[in-house]
Amino acid sequence: MTMSLSQMLEALDDVLEKAPVPTEAALLHSGCPVVDEMVMDDVLIKVYQNGYVFQREGKYATVFPLQICKDYVQTDVTGERHVIPYEAFADSAWYIRAMLEGNDRISHNRTCRDEHAGLISHDGFADGSVCLSDRWAGDPLTIMVEKSVRQEEYSMLHKAMDETLTKKQKHALEECVGKGRMQAEVAMEMGISRNAVSGTVERGLGRMRKYYGTEGQAFGRNHFYSPESRKDGN
């Protein structure tokens, strides 16, 4: 029997606030058990004991904590916002509210990809998607996203960010890319528009790629250019 949203939230582990969002591969390799999953048409959605939901629609996927699935804000064609309270979902099957969240996140990040040439928050797409692919291997964006497996490079990148970026650019990159938070959430926190956050992330990433000598590169496997290697003529 499928658990309700309220039952599932009580059964799962709590996700730490601002904890980095894991990738699909990280969830699979963690050994954390899947509590439940649903397959509908071209959609796969499953919830893990550690509190995270994985949703795939065709070749697009996203990961997010189930505990954020409370009130649902829906915007109609006129731009008016309508809030559906958590109580409306609490006794329904857990995946109903989760699918709404996943659909919105995938749609948001597909739009960002189209409007900003692939610049997205990490939680927009899981491993193997069209955006976070080998094309970005060795790039500052990849190092931020894969910091759990690139600890040494990430430490060097963090120092470079301190030397290269403004405080706003560093904060926006760390929150939207490093921690996988939605740009709209970071915009509210910073008191600026989502477009301003997007532009700040884009400018910060541009500076970092210039620092690493990777701007304009068609990034492939094992192509990593540091300032030191550039000085040596490599």
C-alpha cells in the first residue's frame, strides 16, 4: 500500500538544512534503500530513506528533498499565484505532491538551459542528462558540482574564487551550483530578482573560466587548464 505524504515524511530521515543535493549516481552508490517508487508513462519517481526524491522524465532528471514538498504555489496564465496548502496533499499518495515539485524543477532548468546556454543549478538535472555531461569535464562548473569526488580540485577552486570573484558572485555560485539551490530561492535571500541571480552566476562562472583558461573551450575528458599549466605553455 502506497504511503500518504504525511506518513512518508515521518518515515524518512531528515535532510540537513542547506545540505548539498546528491546526484543520481551518488544516491545509487550510497546504498541507501529505496522506500517506494512509481512508474507512469515516461516518468520514474522514487523516494530514498535518506529523504531525497529522484525523478526522471525521459532524458531529464532532478533530485530534491521530499521535506520541501509542503505548500504548492501555482502560477496561472495571467501571472497570478495560487497557493495549495500542504493539508490538501497530506493524506494523498506521497508521489502526487512530489511529482508536482519534480515537474516544476525540470521545466525550470530546461528553460534556463535554453535561455542561458546550459547554465543551470545542479539539482536541475541528474547524471547522464543532456546538460551535465562530459562536455563540461575539467571545467570549474563540473568541479563545483562534483566536489565530493574532486575534493583537492574543489579546495583549489575555492581559493581561486576568493581571489577572483566578488562576494555576490561567489555566494551565487556556491548556492546555485555548489549547493544546488533554485535561483528563485537565492534571489529572495539576496533581495534581488531571479534574472539578476542568473546574471551574477553567469558572470562569476565566466571569470572562473577565464582564470582557469577554459573560456571558449569545447570541454572533453581530461582537459583541465590551470593558470600554472598555461604559463608553462601546456
